[in-house]
Amino acid sequence: MKTPTKRDEILQAALELIAEHGFHGAPMAMIAEKAGVGAGTIYRYFETKDVLIRQLFEELKAKIMAALLAGHPTGKPARERFSHLWKVLFRYLVANPLHHRYMEQYHNSPYGVAQHRDRLLNKPDEQDPIRSLFEEGIEQQILKDLPIMVMFSLAFGPLFGLIQDQLNGFIEMDDALIEKTVGACWDGLKR
Amino acid sequence: MKTPTKRDEILQAALELIAEHGFHGAPMAMIAEKAGVGAGTIYRYFETKDVLIRQLFEELKAKIMAALLAGHPTGKPARERFSHLWKVLFRYLVANPLHHRYMEQYHNSPYGVAQHRDRLLNKPDEQDPIRSLFEEGIEQQILKDLPIMVMFSLAFGPLFGLIQDQLNGFIEMDDALIEKTVGACWDGLKR
DNA sequence: TTAAGCGGAGCGAACGTTCATTCCAGACCT
DNA sequence: AGGTCTGGAATGAACGTTCGCTCCGCTTAA
């Protein structure tokens, strides 16, 4: 890691402020101050606040996807791949609470719906290990025959809720409990 | 239903605007206009915008809890009670999309965290059919022995995700699919 | 080798807009 | 009449964005 560029400093400051205080608790002036740049400088890198928010989302999404893909046991049984994906995602979000909180904020907002709509109606993301896991599993009759979207909610709905609880300090998920929880999610999915 | 009081009109207008456009897309002036009252009138009923937002949350929470309690098959087997709770909640939120969207907004916001913290640290809500269902089920070894909070996420995490998808028009959950999905959630929970 | 010129990055005061909240003149009861 | 309630203009604070200036590294000319 070299010295971050000003663009990076701005994105990082925006991430911290928005994740912690919401879109409205993060005025451009405050982002600028935290990033150590002038207010006008932000506009050299991002046309508007909206663009800044959207680009930050794209960067975080890419990082998360990279984490999911790294070390993915392609070719191994579905159960094992599922367990890996779930645990990697869980650990990533716990290790990067700001990422989680930002994504969460983004999702419940005008931005999020358009985003989600595009994700579904456009090409199905060539490299999506989750989707292909579900499709294979259904085809091989390992998994229940439910719409992909239902499968996704069954598998990861609990995850997002638990991340939130853990970040808020309401529960401490150790490795054993994570393992049991992955198992429970799988029980919901499997035929 | 009598003619609604001004207070009710204000709450209803706030619900519609906030659910649809977020906290920031719902200026007091707009709420006043939609409610058919003067801007100043709102302040006769609610000290600040924050108070209005919080009281609206409390009202919605009470309505949802009432729906959960109505017709609840107390004394029937855990599996049946679970199915009832899940379906009632699902149908309620689909039938009242504004309620769902408002609650969702509220939860991911400074308000939400404090709320959640209180809910846990204070008294456990004497009349909570969900919590008691889980506690009994675990004791009778019908359910997996997991923390209540994990049980809750396993059971209702998928529900909230699916509601969102349904409200956004990404999926259409008919009765058969709802039934299958409740079954899948139960499979995750049961021992 | 130096000096002048150039251009783009950076800054932050200033602008116009939007918002929550206040205030008070009138309307509406009793 | 006296008291309470109502509406919406007025207020002041906060925000996103703009703009003209400064600064600095590089090129060019002598």
C-alpha cells in the first residue's frame, strides 16, 4: 500500500462518515475535512455527492466479490462451497463493519432499489458463485426446488441480521456458533 | 373508523412520504400539505420531527404486534404456531407495504439502533409469542439449541428479504410458495 | 542555467436553496 | 368576549455546489 491518492482519502472519509452517521450525517464539508482536502477538491473527483455515493458502493461491491471468489473451492461438493461462501462473507463483514453498514444504508434508499433492479434485469453477472451453486444444487436435486430469490433469502437473510446484531454488540458469534448457524441455513436449503 | 383526527392525518401523511421517499424526502412542509394542515399545526401535536418519527414507529409496532397476537393458536404444537406467526407477519407486511418500508428505514438509522438496544436490555416484552415459542421449542428439544437471537434471524431474516423483493416486484409469492418457504425456515430451526 | 510562462490541482469563502421551527394574525369555538 | 386552535409567512441554520484565486511542477526560450 503506497500513500493513498486524494481520491482514496475522500472515499475513505465518506465511508467512515456515512457508515457511522448516515447519508445525512455526512455533509460534503465534513467529508472534506476528514479527508484533509478542500471542499471544492471533492468535485474534481466526483461530479456530485450522488456520484460519490454510487462509486463508493461499486468499489465496496467489487472488494466483497473479490473476497468471495478468493479461495473458493470450485469443484468441491455444494455443501462445502456453501459453507465456504457463507463463512467468508460473514467474516468479511465482521472484519469490515463500515463496509457492512454502508451497504446496508445504500440498500434501504432510493439508490438501492434501482441497483437491485438492474442486478436482476441485466446480465446475471458472469462470475456469480452463489447463483451457480443454487442452480446446480437444484438441478442435482440436492436442494429444494425454490426460486433463486427465495434460496438467496433463506441462505443469507439470517446472515445479514446476525452481522447487524454482532456489530451492535448483542451477540458474539464464535467459530463454533458460526458453524452451527451455517448448518442451520443449509438445513433450510437442502431437500 | 370515524373521521380521523388531525393527529392521525399527520401520522398517515408522514408514513406515506417517509416510506416512499425516506426521512430526507419528507420535509415537514410536505407532510403538512399532504395532511391538509398548516406547517405550524404539526408542532401542536409533535414537539419535533424526531418525536413524530419515533411515535409513528411506536404506533406501527403496536399494530403489527396486535396482528401477530390475533388468532394466535396458543397451545397448539410449536410447528403450527410458527407457521401461523410467519404467515401472518408476511401477509401483514405485504398488505401494508408502507408499514414495512417505514420500519425498514427506521431500523437502518440512528433511531433504530437505540431502539433495538432497549428492546434487548429492558424487560423482555411480557407478551412475545415468538420468544416464548423459541424458548419452549429449545427446552422440549424440538428446536436446535441456539441463542434466541440466532433463532430469530434464521426464522425471520428470510422473511424480511422476501418481503422487500415482493414489494419491489421481483418475485410473486403465492400461497403455495409461502407454505414451502415457511417449511424451509422451519427445517433450519428444527433439531 | 536561469527565468518567464503555463496549466491543472487545490482551496475555501460565498451563493442560492432547502429545511425545521417559530410566531402571530385571524378563525373558531363556548 | 375570552380563550384556544390553526395556517402559513418569516426566520435562521445547514447544506450542496460554484468560482476565482493560489500554488507548484514542468516546459520553453534565451
